[in-house]
Amino acid sequence: MSRKIFCVFLQKESEGHEFPPYPGELGKKIYYKISKKAWRQWIIQQTKLINEEKLNMMNAIDQKKIKKYMQLFLFKNIT
């Protein structure tokens, strides 16, 4: 049986994750407030951003940049 949540990205009830898809407090927030469907949309957007901006995910500065983009994309503000 799937877990239902109110997704703040889609603004409707949708299927939630089985476990936090990201580490730490932000991962918990995503677990409770972002649906699987919204997360899939973020993964597509993330891939585009990494490619377009030539980000290196081994670089701490680029990791922070993609995290900021993720927060903006999913929550429409930086939290």
C-alpha cells in the first residue's frame, strides 16, 4: 500500500516516498512534503542543470549550487 501525502510542489495529494530520497533535514522535508512524481520531475531538471552548467558533483561548490536549485525548484524558495 502506498503512502499518500499532500505534495506542496503539485498542490495535491499524491504518492509519497518509501524513504527520504536525500540525506539530512532536507531529506526529511522532501519525504513529508514532496511526492514521487514531483521528485522525478526534479531529477529530470537536475540532469539538465548539471549538463547545461557543466557542474561537477564531486565539487563541493557545485553540490551546494545544485542543492540550492533543488530547494528553489521543489519549494519555490530557499529553506
